[in-house]
Amino acid sequence: MLKGTAGKGERLEQIFAANLDNVVIVSSAKKPKFNNRLLDRIIVGAESSNINPIIIINKNDIGSEEEIKYWEEIYSDCGYSVMITSVVKNYGLYELKEKLQNSISLFCGQSGVGKSSLLNALYPQLNFKVGEISEILNKGKHTTVASILQEVDENTVIIDSPGIREFAPYGIKKEDLSHYFTDFIPYINMCKFNTCTHFHEPDCAVVNAVEEGAISPERYYSYLNILETIEDKPKY
């Protein structure tokens, strides 16, 4: 079960879907810009619910190859399945469809990243409405307004969800957050204090790993950003 809070205002538990095998987190290489902060928040939500995250970097036909490779390496090094796709170039679609076979998968991500186009390319019978990018804000316009569950073959189910602008994992304690960052796990038991939040404590093995290049600074700043929603910490 993927649960969290979305949007601004009072933070109340919201159930996105239940009985999931995969959370397919779709980001775009460009238009809109790759949003690793939102990606990391959804990954934490998936990890805390014991759901397998699959990371999609879509629109590789218009994105920078160097930048795509940069993000792919960061998340592959964390042990995640990262797939590069393009509907325009018909790139990576066969591999993604194979990975989704015999499972229940929730597709999520911010508006405009191409979720509906991707699903239409994978399963033409769906014929989901496809939106456009706002040139003023460089953000997607909502075309999916409610989660839609579809059985695309005998043993494969996909759920297309509305675009997410904000997401906060729900019900996670500050002392548990680091356990949902797979790249932190080799270091969290090496800290001087067993209650270490990996923020301000001395002799923190996680901070040392960041400084030594063993943990990506981008991932660490995402951790601090999420930690701020659990307790009062500076935002990065």
C-alpha cells in the first residue's frame, strides 16, 4: 500500500493504491525538468511500504545524454531499476513492458512527464488522454484527474494516477527515515550515536560517506529535505 500526503495544507494520510508490486515513478529528462526531490520522496514512500520502485527517465529524445547518464548512475548505484524511455523514438518500451508483466504497478510522477503517452505506447487499447506542457510555467497540465486501474492482460494490471506536484511520505519517524535510503544502509550502524539523524551529530558515518563521495550529495540533500517535514530542519 502506497500512502503519503500530496499538495499543501494539513498533512492527512492519503492512500494512493493497495496490493501493489511496483511503483513506477516516471520523470522526464526535460520539459519538465528532472525532479529528483519528488522522486526521492516517492521512493521513500515505496520503500516504507515494501513496494518495488521502478524509475523511469522519459523523453530521452529531448534530454541531455550527459545529464540522463548522471541521474541513471546515481539511482542504479542505489540498487534501483532505472529505465530510459522515449515514446517518440520507441526507445526502452519493450524492456519496460517485459518488466511489468505479471504484476500490479502504479504509475506516478509530476504532470507533463509523459505517463499517459508512455502507457498508450505500451498498451494502445488504453487510449488515455494526453496533455501538453505549459510554456509559461514549464509544468504539465493535468489530464488524468483520478486514478484509473486497467487490466492490460490476464496477469498484468496498471494504475495511472493524477500528476503529483508534492508528495510527503506518511507515518515515518525521524529515526527511521535513513533506513529507507538504500545508499545509507551500509553506514547507519557505524555512526557514533545509535539515535543519529545524520544531520548535526558528530562522527556521523553517513555524513562522512557523503564527504568522501560514497553517497551522492543529491541524495543526502533529499534526505535533509524530507527530514525537515518530520522535524524542524533547514530546507535544501
